[in-house]
Amino acid sequence: MADILSFRKPSLKQKHKGNTLCRHGHHKWQVDTEKQFDVKRGRLVTVYRCVRCNNQKVVSH
């Protein structure tokens, strides 16, 4: 069986799903474990990445 692909343009509701919260400052932060050491500063950092909009914030210790 072949997979059926949709060539229809996504609606605005589907395109912006979950981003309205992030635009108003309500991010869903999750700790990103890929990068734990900042080379330029020479110290440990915690990188938080938003699950919905992929924005990131860095907190140094």
C-alpha cells in the first residue's frame, strides 16, 4: 500500500497551532541536554528549549 499525501495547503489553524501561547510569553520549557558547557564563557550552562516554537534560553550557573 502506498502512503496518501495531502497536497492541500495547511489551514491557518493548523499552521499556528500552539504558537499563540508562545507569542504571549507562555513557553513550554524543557531542558536540552545536548549542550551543557559554554566554551566561550568556560562554565556550565543549562539550555532550555521550548517544545512548541523551538525558542531557547540559556541560564548560566
